[in-house]
Amino acid sequence: MFRFGVEACHDAFILLSSVVNLQSQDFYEICIGGSDNTATSFRRKYNTGNTHFIFTPEILNCTEKRTIILKWKFNGEITLLKETNIGTEVVMTWIDPSPIYIHGVGIMTGWGADGLWIIEYPSALIGRYCGTPTTYGNMMLLSTSIQRSRMTCLSKCSPNRACLGVNFNKETNECEFVSGGQIIHNISRQDWSFYTRC
């Protein structure tokens, strides 16, 4: 599932690719608000292109965020929904009899449109953190404390959705909670390790 808000006058594109880096001939392309914000199109590109159009007047707005949800399943079913004041409305559903397995998602506006995108990523914390020794996350912090161990430090970050990860000093037991919503910047610092949610 991919949930996002977009503010654009027309032509908001989503690419569902068979590879993580999006550099593949096998992909799905969805254009929301195409044809001067009157239609939504779905195209499967697998060495040939098949396009489906649906009439969706005013699905986008130049000055107001519209929330869209895109879902796909392993059986090839792809559903595009939009949120309204009264709930969620299905824009289109399509089942690919020969599905492409999605590994990468790309976004852009096209045909001269500017767009402001807000991507939502609900983290399903599985209790694992990935870390790099002698690395320090040089970013804005939520708070700092002293903890008994690295595991105690990580467990304090887990329930806090605003916590991107932690910097932990193995010599002093300093625990720094790194704020989410920012670009990750690492620097090399002895005795520190930077951990983010896996």
C-alpha cells in the first residue's frame, strides 16, 4: 500500500517498477489528473503498452492537497482510491492476469505541472534496529538521556513515532533520540553508533 497527499493542477504520475531503482522495462504507470485534470489512466508496460482511461474530473487541485491510496496485491490486483470528506472512494481497480511484482515506487508530476507530495510511510516496527559502529547521526535530536544499555536506549525510541533512531555511546551510555522527518546525515565518531528502525 502507498498513501500520499498531492497538491498539483494536473498529471501526477506514480510508477510501480519491478526493480528497486526503477530502471526496468517492466512497470505500471498511473497518471492521476491527466488530460487537463479530467482523466486518470493506467498503463502496463511489459514490452508493449496497454492503457486504461477513467473519467475523473477535478481529481486533483492546484491549491488543495488530495489524499490518494494505491494498493496492489500479489495476484495482480491494483486499486486506486481517493479520500473524501465522507470516506474513501474507489477510483479504479484492475487485475493484471500476468502480474509484475512490485519492488520500487516512483512519483513525479509531468507535462509542466508542479506538485507538492506528502508521502506517508507507516512503519511496522518489528523490534529490530540496524546500526553502524563508529557512526553518528548528525541531525536534530528529540532528547538525550543516560541509559543502562544500548537495548534500553532502543526500547525507549520504539514507541515514539517521532523517533527516527538513536545515537548510542558505548563508553558513556549516552542515548540520543534522533528526530524523524529529516534527511539522514552521518559522520564518523569513535565510541558512537547510529541505529535506525529496520
